[in-house]
Amino acid sequence: MEIHKEILDTFPGLSVAENDIGPLSITEKSPRLSALRDEIISLVQERYTLEQVKDEPLFRAYRDFFWKVGVDPTKTRPASEALVRRILAGKPLPAINTAVDAYNLASIRTGIPLAAFDADTLAGDLHMRFAEKGEEFLGIGMATPVMLHKNQVVLADGHEIVAIYPYRDSDATKITLATKKVHIVACGVPDVDRETVRAACGLAAGYLEEYASGVR
């Protein structure tokens, strides 16, 4: 992925890790994946309390990044933190399909937000840049596109914006039961070391291989 100079100048230390995983055979659910989910839920409940989450250094690094790009992290939380909070609040994790559920579990386990796309819907390589005035974005679950502001960080392919970094993926490139290959991006921010980001990408790839019938 090309990270534009303006991004690196503004956010020194930001890094990403990415990988393509496939061919996949995605299903709605898997008993083995459900067992992994239960294991990770138990680990989260042992490691955190709701009161402690906001002070976890890893989550705080993402909250700090959100403030810098104009996003209130008390209203729009980093994805990994939001999933951990759901567990601690006794709420069920979202169940989408074996691929999405698998990489969500990797995000929970590592604390690193993960973006993922149907690789066959992407137009060329991704690049990270600032949004331009007037650009619109339709994310997963959105009824209508939102207008982006200039200091928002986005991922784009050769055709369109595919994610608001690091918390919302595009509806046009989302993973479905028909997806055969996933492009995964582990989303780093300043003060999160590269090895942690790479490890999250590797774990997500491993979970996809194990639970969505993928091969690297």
C-alpha cells in the first residue's frame, strides 16, 4: 500500500500490514468458529473491565488518533475497542459470516482494528491519503452516503474510497458469502509498533485460513 507523504508527515509512526487470503469458502456460521468465539470472550472477560478499557494504552492510541482526525471516539469507537466493550457489557458479538466473524475475533484478541475487502472488487492497489473536499462515502450499514471532511484519512483503490481509516469499510467492497478472496488490512496508528500491527494481520490471515477455508 502506498501511504501518501502528507499522511506520514502528519502521523509519523503510522503503519499498516496487509495480505490476500484465498480461495475461500465462506459460510454463515461454523461450530468450530463458535468455539473460538467463546474462548476469546472468556479471555476478554478475564483481561478487562469496562472501567479499565478506556485506559488501555493500545486503545488510547487509537482514541488519540480519532481526535486528531476529527472523530469523537466516545461516539464512534475504534472497532477493536467497540467489540471488546460489547463483550464486557454482555452483548452478543455481531454474526455476519465465517470470514467477517473470524477477522473480528482477531481484532478483539489483538486490539488492532482490521479492515477487510472482497479482493475481487478492488481496482488495483490501495493507497492511503487525506479525503478531498466534497468526496462522499457509503459505508457498510449506511442508508445514504456521507460527505467527508478534509482531514479524514481514507483508503482508496484506483476507482473510489473503500474505507474511512481505521473504522468504516465501504459497502461496495464488503465481504459476502460469494467472496472468494479477502484483502485484509491491519490498521496501525502512531504509538502502535509495527510488529504488533503485523502480528494482527498474521492472526487474521490464520483465522481466515482455519475457519473460512482459505489458503494464503
